[in-house]
Amino acid sequence: MGSKKLRNMFRVSRKWALGCYFINLLFFLPTISKAKTVKYQTYEEEKPETVIGHLAEDLRLSPTQGGLTSFRLMKQFNTSFIKLRESDGELTIGERIDRELICRKSLQCLIAFDVVSFSKEQFKLIHVEVEVKDINDNSPEFPHLETSLDVSESAAIGTRIPLEVAVDEDVGSNYIQSYQISVNSHFTIEVLSRADGVKYAELVLLKELDRETQPSHVLELVATDGGSPSRSGTTNINIKVKDFNDNSPVFDQSSFSVELNEDAPVGFLLLDLNAVDADEGLNGEVVYGFGNQVTSEIRQLFKVDRKSGRLTLEHPVDFETKKTYELDVQAYDLGPNPTPAICKIIIHIQDVNDNAPEISITPMTSISAGIAYITEAAAKDSFVALISTSDRDSGVNGKVHCTLYGHDHFKLQQAYEDSYMIVTTTSLDREKISEYNLTVVAEDLGSPPFRTIKQYTIRVSDENDNAPLFSKTVYEVSVVENNSPGAYITTVVARDPDLGHNGKVMYRLVDTEIMGSPVSTFVSVDPATGSIYALRNLNYEVVKQLELRILASDGGSPQLHSTAVINVKIVDQNDNAPSITHPVLINGSAEVLVPRDAPSGYLITKIKASDADQGVNSELTYRIGREEQHAAFSINKVTGEIYLNRELSHEYREVIKMAITVSDNGRPSLSSTATLRFTITATAPRSGHVVVAQSPEDTKLFHMDLSVIVIIVLAGSCTLLLLAIILIATTYNRRKKEKETTGFQGDVDVQIENGRINCDTLISSHSGSVFDSRPYCSKSPFSNSQTTESDMCSSSEDGRDAACMYEAENRLAGSHTECYSALPGFGEKVVRPIAIWKGNSFSTISAQDPEFSGKDSGKGDSDFNDSDSDISGDGQKKAVVPGNVQNGLWACTSECKIIGHSDRCWSPSARRASANNSSLPLDTLRRENYYQAHLPKTVGLQSVYEKVLHIDYDYVLVPPPRPVRIQEINETAVPVYAPATTVCHTNNV
């Protein structure tokens, strides 16, 4: 119970010391020196609290003052076995150490760990190795208390028979040193050592055996270690003598030495043993097996085939566990009383690079696993963490190289052998980088090399190294006077990038005085938020500006501060009415003397007033009361001077009372009123008195309110804009009407030659955007025409304008001719007849003729809803040629496409009722050649053709019909045509 209490007390004190260490570490982190190695020895099974050594004394280090921690155990390996007193570095045993449990058969058993000793100057890394010495606490033991052996009576002298191996867990001198056998006349023993250092005994035959004389022998075998005192173990050997067997199997070799790689697969063949027996039959048939002394461990790892003698690997082996195996294989025949032959096999395990390096990282300061902490105040080369590497392989395969990646603020520094220290390369700043993610790579030197990668995080702990910082050193704010106490003024904020208490900012006023009073009587500051509030009613007329100093402090230790100046400007309000200072008022009135003979413009007196406000609020205006305005007096609104407007006649009373109002220009305006009593005296005006020739109207105009001027200017601008809009709209409507009026004008020259009708196009010059109308003639809609080869189509050279002509061979009697005026850009609804041939004369048709209406619906370019575009078929009865009547072809130029006279750009078409429909060639060249070959050379048609070819007009050309004899001409009608593209649609035969 006393020991338990002592342990608990030690744990509590250790935790307290560790906490003190963490606190101390936050304020300084000295650099670390090169590691030193200290070696101690202790024996196993020592009592707890047994002292192993004192680091402070052995390294001649003086412990820190005040009982603070100066040593710390770094490597947490076997911490329960070894304890460290952190005040002076005393090492003691924590609990009982069993060497055999820790190190098994290793000759040297070491407990290694690292200790850091720190002082105000620097850190020291100490590598401690405690060797646990073996004591003779284990006795030799045989696997069996009794063993049985069969020996043939024909066995030759010197025959060796392996015996069971005794086991002793101790090592060195405490291990088995000798074997002894009980006294007898036939056998003796010889002690041998295996390759792995294990000692064993072999039974040697000294004298021939005779089964008839002594069929069995009982021997006692004793194994003794070298401890002091020594320990021993015994076993009984029962030997049975068997009858004579003339031949025994014989191996090719009595012993073999085999090398086996530790990465050999299961089933790998080690040896193919062969033993020969000269006998025949069962006496000559040989079988194989392990000897009786072979341990169970070997039987699990290896296998011998009973018939073939093949020795194979049964289970993977590990060089790091055991490097050598020694075993016996027996070969015996199946005859009676066989005598086995023994072959000794030694298997050496060869190391291969089959183990990756192991990485162990122990931080100097750690709160959570896998994360190291370091203060941002740490100096260059400060120790952060210890990296320990190990590799279970041996030789080159077990040598490890370590590398650190992640950031150049840290580097690796080798401490000793396979241990490295992570140290800083420069000073750190948590406000810039608060956390580092590093990568530790450990790689052995094997071929191929194995690599282990471990991620590690280092967090920078905060130091109070940043003072609170205001966004500006001087703040300018305003507050309106006459505020209520407690009114909010402004908020200032200082930011501290430190964490926790180091970054918590508190605000307070710096003690100053304003007008002899402490500043704290005027304003207050919220210590948490920095909000400033007024504590009293501020008066601009008393104090115009407050200059405050705010101190911001953080919660670190020691505290850091910064200050800012806040200039609080008091904004004036119109809270003071003007005060009339001259003339001196008595009960709000004053008496002024006016000479009766004073001339017009005479300066009677000057009203003087003052206003405690500033700016606009102090600008004064002087007026005479409206109820008491007098024609004889006027006042200057700016200066307050009162003049006579006219000479005073005798009709005026001797005393004239007048109310004078003085107003400021504040919002709302404040005013003061005084009553002036003008007493008319008979005295003459004083010499040198001022006479001003200034009309009151000019003064009134001079002082016109600026807002009225702005309103007048804006009203005038709007009026001008409205007039401009009306003018533009009127001009546009007038031009539109002119277009509609001039769009239907055109001239038609109709000639009758020899009974033929020619409609010659008269192309007149045009200007502006008004298009020329082009008349054309057509045959009667009642004629039954046939298309012949004489039908012609012509186009201009650039292919934009085209004129297609068709001829009707037969004319119906009673037909009449109409000449139409086509208006490009308006669609077919504006193509109207302008003259009609009836009998032997032409009659003109007006645009208002309901039969030939050229009216547009005004609904855009679409023909669908126009009054003259009738899809029901009624329109065709009036102005559209039926499908069995040939149609002309018109040109749609680029201008008409831009203007857009309909929803589509019409293509030329020629509809005819004849069954022998023939089409004009589609090819342009062929059409031109065709037209030139068959174009009639009439005067009118020739002129139209030339103009189509050489002039780019936006009009429709329809050639007149070829000259034919017209029989019984009554009325010829021309179908309505719409502008179309220059392509002539034909049907190729």
C-alpha cells in the first residue's frame, strides 16, 4: 500500500511539473545542442524505485532554480520500466524488469530513450541507454522427463545418437554450460554447440551391445548452467537393444549446410536427401523423418517427405526472428529392428530487404497526438520534435536515411545513429503561418529500397507580439448639437491578430481636459466595443470640437497598447434667433428721428443684429412687417439700412410706427421683431448725411431667392424640349404625306400604231427618297394566251434588275388595255392602273377610284391585313390577273430590300394556263443570250431595256406586248404586279 501511494504521489507531482514546463515553454525556447549518449546498467528483477543514475550529476548539469522542470523524458519506450525525476534527472526502476520477456535470447538487452535537459541558455538532448543484465533466475529444462531410444546390437563402437536439447532462458554464463550422464560401461556423452550457440549432447557407444546379455539400459542425463549458484535439469534415457539387422541406410553426406532467403516461398525445396540400404525387400526400402530431438518449432517450419526425403519449407521464416536452424533427419528401413542413419542439416537464413523503416516522432511539446507545438517566439535552431527511425533488417538493408519535406522553416539535424531532430531554420510568425504540414520520409539502403512516409503537423502557439492597431490614427466625426445625453457618436475598432487573451482588445479614454473639465464628463467609451456616447447636451456656441484620445489594450502579459485621436466636430443647428443690437430697444421698440425735409433716398437709420449661430444660420435678412408696410420707407434686406422713398409731406403724422423683422436663413428660420417709432421733426437734415439712389424693386430683384431661379431655368428647358419634339413630329408627318402624294405620280405615253397599242415607259428624274412610278401595259385578262418561243426575259449585267416579257399570240376580241403605275417598296397593293383603253380612246383613272384602290392598311409591310390585299379571292377579281394569264417579272433591287416593302422578297413568276408550259433558262448567261436573240427592237421597249441594263432604279419594268393585230379591241386590262427579285423563274423542259 505504501508503494502504491508513493507511485500516485509521484504521478501527480510529475503532471504538475509537466504543466509548469508547458507554461515555461511558452515564454522561451532556447536552441538545442548536439545530443550526448549516457549508458547505465541495471539487473533484471530489481525492486521498483531502485536508483539507476543521476543525469544532472553525471553530466555535471545544475538544475534550474525554483524547482522548475529541467529534464523531460522524450521517447515513450518502456516508460513503465524506467522513471525520470524531472527536477534533477534521477533515473529509477518503475516496475520489475524481466529480461527474458523483453529481449529473449539477445546477448545484450538495452532500454534506450531520450531526455531533454533545458535551461535559460539552451536545450540539451541526452540519449540514455540502460542495459539490463541477466541473472540466473532460470534452470535448464528438457522437453521430456523421459526419452526412449532403440539401438541395434550390431551398432558399431563410436556410433553417435543425438539426445534432446535442454532449454535455458538465461544467456551468457547463466546459460547451460555442461551435460553429464550417469555412470555406465557402454555409453558416454559429448557436448557440442550448434551454429546458433545452443549446446547439446550426443550419446556415444563405447562398447558393443549384446541383446541376450542386457536387453535395455537406463541412463540419467543432467544439464547444468554456469550461474552462481548453478542450476540444472535432468531427464531419463531408456535404451532398448534390438536384434541384429545386417545393413542400415547410408546418406550420401552425413551433414549439409544450406542457405535460405527469408523471403523464400512456402514449398521451396531446400534439399533432396538420399539414403541407400543394401538389403532387398522391406529391409532395403528406406523412409525419412525428423530425429526425436528436433523441436516442435522446426517441425512447423520445415517438412521432410517420408518416401522421397525432400526437405521443403512449410512456413515462412524471418531472419529478424532467428538466423540459424539446426536439425537431424533420420533414414531407416522397414525391416525388423532397423538402425537409423542420421544426417545433420544446418540452415542459415539470409536477410533480404523485406522490412520497411519505422518512424517514431516524439514532439517537444504536444497537447494532442500527432501534433507538435512551438511558440512563435522561438529562436532559430529551436528544437521541435525528435524523429527515431528503425529497420528490422540488418546490414545495408537496415540503414535508414531520413528526409524532411514541407517547408524551409524547418530542417532535420541528426542527433545520433538513426535519430533526427526537427529544428527551426528561422524565426516564426503565427499571424502569417499558423500551421505547418511536414512530411517525413525514411528510406533504407536496400535494393530495392523500402520507403516509409509519415505526415506530421506543427502548430505555432501564439505570443503577445502584436499591439492592437486602429485603421486610422486620426478619426474625423461629426455630431449635431443639442443632442440628448447618451446619444451615439461613433465606434472605433482596433484589431489584434493575436489569439485568445492576447487578441482581446479593451478600450478606454485617455484622461484629458476640455474647457477645464475632464473629458470623461463629455463622452464615454464602451470598453468592449469601442462605441463612443455623449454624456451631455453639446452646444456649438460653447464648444465647437472635442478632441478625444482612445487607448486600445490587449489582454496579453505584458499588455500592448495603441492610441487613436477622434476629433468630434459639433455641427451647428439654427437654435439662436437674431438679436437686434442697434438701435437700442426698450421693451422691443426704439425711437428714430426723421427730418421732415429729408430728401428721397435719405438714410434714416441702420438696423444692426447678430446671430450666435454660424454659416447660413447666421445670415440675416431684414424686412418690414407686411401689415405695416409704408410707401415712404424701404429697407435693404442685406444691410438693414432704412431709406426714405419720397419726401415727407405734411399729410404724414408726426409719429409713424413700423415693425421690423430680422430673420436668419436657417431651416427652420428664426426671427426677431422690433417696433420702430419714426418721429418726424422740423429740424433740417444733418449735413453729410448719406443719400442713396436705389430703388426698392432693384433691391428686391437682387435678393431673389436662388431656388426660384433654378425652377425658372428648368421650366424653360422643358418647354424648349417639348417644342422640339412637336416640331420633329410635325415635320415627319408632313414628309410622310408628301411621299404618299408624290408616290402615285407618273406619266404614260400611249401610242396606237396600226391597231397596236404601245405603252412606253417615261423615266423621269427623281430625287430624295421618293420613288418614280413606272407604267406598264398588259393584255386583257380574258384573253386566252399561249406561250411561245418569242417570250423573252432580260436582265442587267449585274443580275440585280430583270425584265421578263411574254407574248400572247392570240388576242380575244373585246379586250382592252390598261397602263399601270408600279410603286416599288409598297407591294402589289399600290400598283394601280393610271389609264385604260376603251374602244378608240384612253381614260385616266384617279387614285381615289374605288375599283383601283392603291390604299395601304398602314399596318407595316405585311400584306395580310391590308385593305387591298384580299386572300379570299375578291382582290383577284379586281386587280390580280388569274392564273391562266401570263404575268410580268419585276426586279427587286438592293434598296427595296433595305426598305422592305413586304414580309418577303418576291421571286419572279410567270403563270400561264397553257398546257405547253415552257420555262426560261435558269442560267444567267443563257438567258442573256436568249434575250438578245429574240428581243424586239421597238423604240419604246429598247429604251426601257437599256435603262434596266445600265441604271439601278428601284422600279418595276414590264415590257409591252409584241406588236400584233388586235381584233375587236374593247378593253384590255393589265394584271397587278408586285416588285420581286431579279431572278426569272422558269421551268426547264
